[in-house]
Amino acid sequence: MDGSPKVIEKKINNEEVELTFFEDELLKDPVICNIKLLKVSLLSASKKVLRDIDRKNWESNEIEELRNLIISLDRYPN
């Protein structure tokens, strides 16, 4: 697979979001996720990636952008 798939998000209500994944065309049927659980999962995976990046002493603008996005998501109210 070249590149990243595109994810379209549609809020269903205050607790659920519908995610649809594309790469040139629809990859899978949409899935419905709990917003709070999705946030916890995204933060957990992202923080693991950053720990590995820090161990390797990597730096780039993209990494700083990821750090800022994680901080923003972590502060976003549930």
C-alpha cells in the first residue's frame, strides 16, 4: 500500500462517530465508534509512537506537529 488511507469522520451523536476508510476507493464498510474510546485509543497509540521517536532522537516538523496534535486532543473535553 502506498501512502495513507483517507478517513472520513461523521459525528452521529454526542457519543458516536462513523468512520469510512478510503484509498482511491472505499476500503471497508463504515464503522461506528464510541468517541471517548476512539480518543483513548488514538492517544495511547500516538504516545507510544512518540516514545519510540524520542528513544531514537528523531526530530522533524512533522514530529512537532504530531506532538501538538496529541496535546490538543488530550486537552479536548470528553
